[in-house]
Amino acid sequence: MHIMIDLETMGTRPDAPIVAIGAVAFDANGITREFYANVDLGSAVNSGAKIDANTVMWWMQQDDDARAALVGKEDQYSLVGALVEFSKWMYIDRTAGVWGNGATFDNVILREAYLRAAVPCPWPFWDDKCYRTVKGIYPDVPLDRSGTHHNALHDARTQAEHLIAINAAAGGVVL
């Protein structure tokens, strides 16, 4: 089973504060499970994460639905709570790969958040995979976006569905 993660953050560096974690479990046949957690920004900053003003300004220019998903939620987790819940969710299946959109973004930021929070990361570094790299190798496979752009769960779902389509177009060699 593969995992596609997508983060919404208030920065772009490894120490960026996470404000949402979205993930789906999938294989070549489709998505089997989903995970979503809103993260309290204050708890992320209190862990040592650093807000980037340019990213905050970028968020201010995004769609109202995307911004609304990040704030004022009663169901927000602390950073530690979100990481623990994500770890529990991941342990259900043996992981064949943990995919993120960029070799230096989702996986790296999430792993650094685990380190800052002193919570064990639930996957070994050698399971890290880069969706953006594979997407670049197969530019002719169309990306059909669904849901709200910059909603972590919707983006994780869209990326996994695209990777499944790429795998099919490539004759099953990607997954």
C-alpha cells in the first residue's frame, strides 16, 4: 500500500509550521482510505516551526474555501496530536512508499515536525517517494483536479489519482 501525503503550511522550508495534513492510502487499483487533520498553528509554532511572511501573503491570495479550511475549526489537533493520529492511521497497512509533491517539501516538512515533536516518524526514510518527479516524467498524462485546490485531503486525493493514471499509462511500472 502506498501513501500520498499533502501538507498545508505557513512556510516552505523544513521548519515550516504545518496547518493541515491530508493523506490517502492507495494502490494501482485506487484509493482505499483517507486521513485529514487540521493543526493548530500556535502548537506548530510552539514546536519550533517558523512562519514565513511570504507564505502567509500567498495564503491571503488563495480561494476562500482553501483558507476557511485552515482556521477556526473546533476539531483542530495540536501538532503532537495530529502526528500521533497520523501515525496510528499509517500503521494499518505495510507501506510500499510515502509520496509527497516535491522531493524537498511534504515528506521533509512532516519528518522534521515529527523530529521537533519527539514523536517517532512512522515510515523509514527509504520509503520516501517524489510524486512531482514522476509527474514530470509523464507530462502527457492529464491531471484531473477535484475538490478545493490547497485543501490537503483534496490535493492528496488528486495527486494519488493522477499517480494511479500515470502507473496505468506506463504499463504498471510506477507502483
